[in-house]
Amino acid sequence: MRQEHKAVKERLDQDRLRNDPTAAADRLISDLMRQSPSGRVLAATSKMIVRWTENGESQGNPYDLNVALMLANRNMKRAKKFQKATAFFLPRLLSSCQW
């Protein structure tokens, strides 16, 4: 598992070098699908959107913000009809929480 994580990180580094936030988002979601229990990918992706958004804002990094945008786009596309509101609002709720 540790080696898989290292491989994903290396590929994400390559996506960053190529300035390809779409590939990074797809890679992150594929990794979440492998790791998360069935039915929890939407929530896990929402948490990831918040992390990438916060990193992008705190570091002034447009690439991280674009990855967050692509993750949100993919989350909305994957969400079933009854999950659309959750996919839309959950990242906003999570980002307003103080952990």
C-alpha cells in the first residue's frame, strides 16, 4: 500500500510538471475509489476539494485551485440525482468548519 501511495504521488508530481490539473483530479479520484468504502467516495472527494482549495489559497498556487475545481467538476458529474446538493454544498460546509 505504501508503494502504491508513492506511485500516486510521483504521478501527481508529473501532472504538476505538465500543468495538467484534469489528469491530477482523475488520478486522485481513482485513488480514492480504491481506498474508500463503497458509497463514501463523494464525501472523501469533498474533503479533498477543501484541502486542495485551502492549499491553493494559502500558497497562492493556481494549480492547486485548478485541481480543486476539476475535483468539484468530477464530483458533480458522478453524483446521482439525490446527491447533487451534497456534492455542491459539502465542500463549502467543510471549509467553513474549524477543526
